[in-house]
Amino acid sequence: MESKRKHSTTLHTCHPCRRTTLYRTYAVIHACGIVALMYHHAHSLLTTANTTFITSLLLLSDIVLAFMWATTTSLRLYPVHRSAYPENYAAKPEEMYDFPKLDVFICTADPYKEPPMMVVNTTLSVMAYDYPSDKISVYVSDDGGSSLTLFALMEAVKFSEHWLPFCKKNNIEDRSPKVYFSSTSYSWTKEAENLKMYEDLKKRVEHVMVSSDKVDNDQQPILCDQFRGVFGLWTHKFTPQDHPTIIKVLQNNETEIMPNLIYVSREKNRASPHHFKAGALNTLLRVSAVMTNSPIILTLDCDMYSNNPTTPLHALCYLSDPTINSSLGFVQFPQKFQGINKNDIYASELKRPFDINTVGYDGLIGPIYMGTGCFFNRRAFYGSPTNLILPEINELGPNRITDKPIKDQDVLELAHDVAGCYHELNTNWGSKTGFRYGSLVEDYYTSFMLHCEGWRSVFCSPKRAAFYGDSPKCLIDVVSQQMRWSIGVLEVAFSRYSPLTYGFKSLGPLMGLGYCHYALWPFWSIPLSVYGLLPQLAFLCGVSVFPKASDLWFWLYIFLFFGAYAQDLLDFLLEGGTYRKWWNDQRMWMIRGLSSLLFGFIEFTLKTLNLSTQGFNVTSKANDDEKQRKRYEQEIFDFGPSSSMFLPITTVAIVNLFAFVWGLYGLTVWREGPVLELMLVSFAVVNCLPIYEAMVLRKDDGKLPKRVCFLAGILTFVLVMSGYFFLK
């Protein structure tokens, strides 16, 4: 009886992963192997003069691999799994656990890469939460200042008056209209039949998208009277980079029991920096502070719709716990993606950063903010848990209770003022308060600074995924997005707040190493480039860089390689992955290392030397290419338009193929073949099979462009000739 009562009052539990002891034991053994390998390299450098260049590069690569292994191991020492019990929170009397107000921030920037109907579905899915409607306020940041997005949201307001009551009355789980109407569980009841107006909404929005790049007076008569004339703000001088502040209260819970819905497009001009997504989020932080100032904030990307109507209750199981909430900064939910093909050829699930590594962070200080699907304690944006940093005006304070209607003229005027592009001048925004500036990956940088200030975080992964988003269906979109991430983490790594220095000092060695795992992510390109080319070129030139099978050092290489891969596979399987998905994930790790990580490294270096300026490109979520979608479903690589990003990986593929053929030929001649070299090139060739197919066998639009293949062939010839000159 006591156990049952205890369970009924428990909001969450935490359990260490059972594999922890095994991983700690293996970490000691593997570390000894790494030390032995370093000794082997040092001994070779001192005793073998004719291979100094090769040994030095292999030593550099193995130092990088050893350090990155250490960063991964820091996340394997204290992994935990948590469980939340939202039904217990909902069952409590109001005097024990109230439902605090919730502000939801949804960010969009380009109506053509992030279609307005996508924004509408995400917005409606969170407005329909199993949560008191009058305590939800949804703020949509339109950083492109598009009248198309505003038009779509205005249309969505009318539909929400029918959609929200329908979902709650019938306990619908899929609260994104698009998902609900396309699901097999959709039941054609008379009540649901009345919701066919969703198709009308969709047609009207898509008609405006096709007919014009902005809404004109011809479309305005279908809108409510309160919205007439609003599109007059979009004059010929209005551009996404230069326009005034626009804030429109589209739905107000003071007139009806429905969530607030507020459209925000901050002021922009070319003379002042806008700090990309971090700047947009800080604008929402200030505007919401003036209007509603809810203590809990949910941040979402516009493509990440709610899949679980009880998600806020899961978050409150942690945020309302008096034993931890004083220092709990945020609750992070995993990113999940819909429409991924059976074996996830592009590793779009990002299982390692979003699932495997996250349970490791959770056992230390807490997971990293992933940019979406995160519930924040508003107080966390205003200094450490013990030191409140007061904002420039009292109305922006995190503890202020709002007492005026959100449509009050004074409130709206102040909201417009704090959304102005000059409001942040000579303030702490972006440095000590709010989301942090200085990196393209504002999520990583912000969570790093919050953790350094003393805030903790937790990872919450309910059985029914909290959010689902869209993933790229073309390889060039995948690597372009990750190239931007690479530049962003390097900006943090080489800043005054580097995880290598400031992180170790503020967070301790394990969490500092954990943050270095991403801060130095692009450094993977060094060992991948060296091991992808150097042993193969040396092999073609008749030079052996690895020990022979009769040498004891041979078994050290075997142990380190298979041990690392076996542990990686075990991680993947224990967190719900499959062998085929793991194989594709490790192949994508190689492709990323020789494309997005390598080019990110180069771009960051050029930017540091003031030789290049990296802009911010929104990843397209508009998957409207039917042929591309079909290739993706058939698990065929789609390389997209010609890009120099694929030149290194194509070159590595050709070099390894030549080395493989040469090795097979040599087996008939040599009594003792170079086993490790043959193993390495065979492994590389098998991983490169989709590249060979795209180079030679395919005729569709997704094949590797001829220009890339031709340049890779020339580069291979140059490398082989250089190898004969330098390596022999």
C-alpha cells in the first residue's frame, strides 16, 4: 500500500544504465592500448628515418582520434535513463501543483524553404496541448517578415476555433491537422467531416503562395474585420533585411478561452547586426516578457510539430520539483524525424547526438540544448541561479507579474520598442542575458554558458515522441546544414569561452570533455583524410605504413579498431537502433568528415583570416521534389546539384578502389600480403559503394555530377604522382 502511494506521488525517477560498469572497465583497457600506440609511433619516429613524414601524419591523426575517444568516453561513464509520470502531476490538487503559464516560441525565416502551412500545423499542434488553453501563449517569429506567413496564421485562427475543441473532446493524439488527416487512424465521423475546412484553408494559403510573393488587397476581404488593412505595411521598400517591427495579436484569450497567438517580425536594417536565430529568440524573449511573461518557455523550430499532447506535463514533472527546480535551467526533449527511410541512409535520426550521447550528458550536468523541443525556466536567461542580472527596464524582469491585457496600447507600444533593432545596444543581451551571440550554433553556445553559470538540465524522452520534424532528403542539404554547425562549434572552440579552457574550469573535466566532443567536431576531418589517403598512396607506391601480420603491433591495431567499432555498435543497439542503421550512420560519419566537417574547417579558417564571410542559409524543409523523394524511399543516394563539397570523398573513393585492385593483384605475388592495408582499403571500398554507383552506373538526376567525377580523377592522378615522388 505504501509503495503504491509513493508511486502515485512520484513525478520522475532516474536510473543508471546497466552497461556503465562494462564501459568503465573497457575504457581503462582501451586507454592502455592508446598509450601503447603512442609509444609505437614515438619509437618509429626515432628509429626509422625514411618514413618520418608518414609516421608524423599518422601520429597526428591518432592523437586527434585519442582525444575524440576521450570526449566520447566522458559521456559513457555516468549514463542515466529518466522516467516522468505526467499522470501524477495532473492528478495533484491545484494548491500543490498549479499549471504555470507557458510561452511557446516558434521560429521561421523563409516562406519558400519553410512553407507557411508547415508553420500553421506546428502552431496548431501546440495550441491544442492538453493544458489549460488560457495559460498558453504562442509567439511566432517570422524573421523573413513575410506577409504570406502572417496570412496563413490569420487563416489558422479561424480553423483553430473548431480544431482545438475537437481534439480535446475526442482525445486526439495527432494534433497536427496535416498528420491527423493523413493518418490511417483518422475516422470519418460527422464531426470530423465538418473539419474539412482545413483543406479549404490549405488551398487558400497555397493559392496565395503561387500567385504572389506577398498578400495584396485582393486577398484581404476574406479576413476578419480586425485584420483588414494590415498588409499595407508591406510596401515596395519592405524587404526581409530591411523592415519595421510588426506585432499582431491574432488570438486573445481574454475574449475567449483559447491560447494567445501573436505574430512577431522584429525590426531589421542593414546597418545593425541581427544575430540570426539567437537574435530572433531574444526578441521573442523581450516581447513575451512585456505581454505575458510566463515562467516556462518552449522553443520550437517551425517544422517540429507536437506529437504528444501531454508534453508540457512531462516537462513540469521536473520543472516543478522543489528538490531540483531552483537550479534547473531547461528540460530537453529528443528530436525525432518523420519520413525517414527504413535504414536511414543519411543518418538523419542523428541517433548519436540526440539519444546516445544525451543520456551520457544527463548523468553529468545535463544535456545540451538542441535548438528545438526544449522547455526553459525563464529565470535561466537572467544570470546564474544565485545572481539575478536585472534587465535594462523593469518590464523585462523574469519575475514580474503582468497585469495589463496584451492588446493594451501601452503594452503593444513597449513590445514594438523592445523588438527594435537598436534596443540591444549597450545592454547585456546576447552576452550575459538571453540566448548568446557569437556563434552560428546559438543552441550549443547558450547551453554551454548556462551550464557554466551553474544551471542544470535534464533529458526527457517519453515513450510517445514529444515532437516530430522533417529531415533533408538530399545529401547536399544534409552536409550543407552540418557544415554550418561545424563553423558554429569552431567559433565557440576558439573563443574566450572555449570548452577546452573555460569549460574545464567551470564544469570540471568530464563535462568539459563532453562539450569538447562537439566543439572540436570538425577535427574528425584530420584522421579521416589521413587514413583515407595516406596508407593507400603509400601502398600503391610499395611502402608499408602498418605492422605486418607476424608483428605483435599488428594485434594492437586490430584490437583498437574492432574494440572501438564494437562499442559504437553496442551503443547504437542498446538505444534502439538496428545494425543496418548503424552501418549507414558510420558511413555518413566518414562522408561528413570528408565533406561538411572538412569544408567547415576550411571556411572557419578563411573567416578567421578575414578571407571569407559565412552567411546563414536556412535549410529547406519543402520536400516537394517527387523524383528526389522516390529515390530516398528506395534508399538511393541523391547528391543533388554539382558541389565541390563532394570532391574529397569522391577522390578518396577512387584512390581506395585503385589500392584495392592493386592489393588483390599483389596477393598473387606476395607471400605475406600487407593485411592491415588491405583491410583498410576493403572497408573503405565497401563504404564507398553508393559513390561508385553514382559515378558509373546511374543516369538519374541524383547521380554524382560529371564535373565532380572529372576533377576527382585529376586530383587522384596528382596525388598518386606526388606519392611516388614524396613517399618512395
